[in-house]
Amino acid sequence: MNEQPAGACRYFVTYTGVKLPFKLVNPLEPGEVENRNTYFRGYFDGDGRLTALQSVIYGEVELEHRYQYHGDGTLRQAEITDADGETNLLRFDDTGTPLGA
């Protein structure tokens, strides 16, 4: 979780759903995160797709997802890094079905 994700960064209170990519909800203004213990940073590409999210707890990134998409916008890959630095890579076919499941 060392390399800063590319894209436009926006801030959120939380996410919804269990399917990847997560949907970030309850936007925050940049100044609103200064006094929050927890929040999410979302990074978006030029098409408005979420390319990365970071769960920030007490100023530290505790969880990070990085997403890549097929040409039609369906999820192609999710790289998930937990607080211990362990990374899991999930791949999806062009219909969004997990590969190897």
C-alpha cells in the first residue's frame, strides 16, 4: 500500500454492498476528513469508475482495493491488500464472474 493510486481522489463515510467493486456512499468534503477517525478514499478514472479505495483509520491505510476493468466496464481484476500487507488477487471474466471460483 505504498504507491499512491492514480485518479481523482474523493472522500466517503462508508461503502455499501458485498459485490466488487464496492460502492462508496455518503461523500465528504476534503476538510471534513481532518477530524474523522475513519473514512474511505476513493480514486476514480476519467470514466467515473472506482479504480482504488482505501479504508483510513486513525490516519493509516488499513485496507486497500485496486480495480481494473474490461473494455466494456465490467470488473476484470481486484487486488485487495489488508492491514498486514497480505494481498489477494481476484480475476473476473468479461461477464463479471470470478475466475477459478
